[in-house]
Amino acid sequence: MATFMVPPPDPTPWPTLGPQICDLIEARAVHGPGDLRGQPARVDAETRALIYRMYEVHPRGHPRAGRRRFKRVGLSMRKGSAKTEKAAWVLFAELHPEGPVRCDGWREVDGVWQPVGRPVVDPYIPMIAYTADQAEELAYGALLVMCTEGPDADLFDAGLARITRAYGDGKAEALASSPSAADGARTTAQHFDETHRLILPRMRDAHQTMLANIPKRTLADAWSLETTTTYAEGEGSVAEGTHRYAEQVAAGKVHDKTLFFFHREAATRAGEDLADPAQIDAAIREASGPALALWPDFDGQVEAIASLYNQPDTDRAYWERVWLNRRVSSARQAFDVARWRDLARPNVRIREGEPIVIGFDGARWRDACGAVATHIETGYQWPLALWERPTGLLVGHETDPDVWEVTDDQVDGTVADAMARYRVLALYADPPRFEANVAKWAGRFGDHRVLEWYTNRPKPIGVAMRAFNTAITSGELTHSGDADYVRHIGNARRGDLRVLDDDDTPLWTIYKPRPDSEQYIDLAMCGVLSWQARLDVLRRGNWQRPTGKMIIMR
């Protein structure tokens, strides 16, 4: 079974409040919306083990005895594993006026000192989802059922957006994914649901803001919980950031003792064929884990999930992600983001005076605008500039400079600086909305160097896309690892051009996921133009610099 746990199980278990919390859940909580609604909660063995890990505390005699071991917890499981309800059970214990969720001393049991739990004083529990509606329907919706239909309903005053303790302070509330800076300022526990959907910059910023609130209530020993199905590679979601951070911790690249992360997926095997009934059955069972295998008619659920894979209109990459919990790109994703990450060379520096080319693309009033440079000799790329319209900013008209605009000073300054610092042999610019700027650059720096390169020409852009993608696959292209560039590459979706190359190969170009999407792709298009400029310069020849080696490795 493919599981990834950070940190891995310890040879000697830590003290934990988990048993007391599981007892409370089974005695006082109920199941949320669904077939078992209102029935007494039953904590399966896997959920019990996870709760035990979540609530480990430093042992008696330690300088931080009784304090939480983990301040940030992330759980990644396949769709349909009831992870949202399980999170709601935990938050029910955090809100409950008798919830044994913080250490209040020790007792000796069979010669072993065990922590004794107590409730949180004045708890505040924000529950964050990707939209306001989802915030109220996901974990909060399950918690609402527990607090209104369970045996302790008289202990809570519950509404559609807020649940408070009936006899004292403390509350849990549903929040959308872009809470204000003040939201969560006195957090004692918080929950982020379906973090693979938190992909926009404002969502990631909100996540960071909420994490920064955790240390504020030191005495409350605050912590954060994230639950999700795994992410699509390259979308830059909160789930992707958390998983990659856990990988860095596991590899020793980052030192963080406060993180607990658990991920289960169906392992990918050489020669796998999910069209084979036996193989797809085994993969679904592996991704489900032993606890789900005990559910009523689990065999029937496996058959139903497998049948979805065989539907003619199924996005099989999406199917693998949600049902096998595998990190895969969308079927429409233009570039292999995992491969792109492998090509990052952050320690490379290109000295001034080196021969380079530049690709420029973007919008003046909408979306984003940027420029990418390519070192001609090595094929190394890095962004020179990026301007992005702030996410969530509504622009009433395409030409509304009062709302947001990339200015002439910004783009002209970037080009002039690059021309001064490097030996720029070609600048390919998609000119719409910047026609005057491109003409000015050609007049100042020479029309033999500055070229209008329209990206709306089907065959030229299709050929350029194919060349760029080939360079990624072959490893001829490397790059700086810039996070914005990675994000734009991941956002790019493939769109057929209905044009064939000379060898009858279908050509394609890139688009945003939706026309109104705030998942920008402009640096990706800049990279394509910059790479095409490099190919054209190499084809012409006579580009070599007159001096010796100019690449610095640090």
C-alpha cells in the first residue's frame, strides 16, 4: 500500500490525548449528512490511529510537557473516504465544552504516565473552504448536524454560519477562502477543506494568513488541520504546497518538527493497465485502505468506481486523481509540470554581456504581462518581469486603466534594462495592446532584433509549442525554478488548432482553463516565444560571444 507519512511512525509511541478524544466522539457525536445521518459516530481503526497522531503531546518531564507535538496536520485521501466528516468529528471535540483536547496534567496507568485532557477555554474555530457555499456545506455542514441532532444539542447554539457554546464563550464558523486579515486572529483550531481547490493567489495568501494566526494564542496551543483529495500537478494549490513541503521535511531539506502529514494512494506500477478489471479493482482497493474495505457493500462501491473509468467521456487523469489519489496532471494540461520542476537549476547565474533572446507577451489591462529570457548557448530560461492583475479584481471593461494597467514605463524599462545588461540578439513580442511599444523598441534597438510575433497564427504558434514541449521532454531547456513561471506552466491548457504540420502531426496552442480564469499563463507563452527566438538565432548562426566562459554555478 502506497502511504506517505511525515514523520513516520515512532518506535516508541508518544503520549497522546487521542483515546480520550475518540471516546468523546463515539459517546457524544453523530454522523453528518448522508445515509448514516444522526446515528452514533463510530471511529474506525485508521481514523483512530490518525487522531492519536494528531493529538500527541510532549512527554512528562520534557520542557514542553503536555504541549501539542504537531501544530499543522495534513490528510490526503481519495474521494469518498469521509475525510471531511472525520475532520468535523475532531472539530466537534475542539468546540465541545467537555472536549479533552488539551493536556491538563498526568496520571499513571500501569506504570506509564498518560496525559489528562481538558476543554479549550474560549475556542475559536474558523472552517475554511473554497467558496462561501462550500464552507457551509462541507465540514461545517457535518459539524452543524453533530451540534443540532446529537445527544449534546442543548450544549450548542447553532446557526447556518456560526455555532457557539450555549453556556459560555467559544464558537466555530464557516468562512470562504478569502477571509480578512482579522479572521482567525484568536484561532485555537482551524480547518481547511478540499485544499486542492484553493488554487488562486488570494486563496494561498489567505492560507498563509491563517497559518500565521496559529502562534498568537500560545496558551491555547492552537493548531491547523487540512483535509483534501490530492491535487492536480502544477495548479499551485494549497494542497500541492503542503504535500511538497512535507516531502522537503521528509528529505531533510527543511527542518520542521511541528508538521504531521498523511497521504495514501494507489501505487503506480510498471506496465499498469487500468482497462484490466483485476488491475483497476486492486488499485481502487489500495487507494481506499483497510478501513473503507470494511464498509457495507464495499465490493459494489469498487465496481461503481471502476465503471466510471470506462465511460467514453471520462477524463481519466481526473479519475486517477480523485479515486486513486494519484498526483497527475489534467488530461488537458499542456506541459508535464513534474518534468518542468526536474529541469529547475536555481543556482545558475548568467553574467551580463551574455547573448540572450527574449519573449514578451501579455495584456495591458487584463490578466498578466511578462517577459522571459533564454540564454542562447545553454537554453537556460528565467523571467525578466511579471505583472499580474490582482486576483478577485473585477474589470468592467477591457480598456479600464483606472482599475489596473501595465504601464509603458514598466515594459519599456524592462526591455531597456535587458538590452543594457545583456547582448540581446532577438526579442519576439506579441504586440496587441503594445503595438506602439514594440514599434518604439524596434526603432531604438533595431528591427533586426525586435520582431512582432503574433501568437494567433495557427501554424507558427503550433510549431513553436511543439518545439518548446520537445525541449522540455528532452531536457534541452532548463530554467531558474521561478515559482510564478512554474505556476503559469502548470496553468496552461492544451487547445487543438485543427492544423497539421508538414508530417501530418496535429498542432496545438495554450489557453487558460477558462476565459475568465485567474489562472494566468502569460509567462508560459513568453517562454514559448523566447524559445522560438533562440531556435531562429541558432539557425542563423554567428551568435557566439567573443569572450570565454560566462556561466557561474553557485
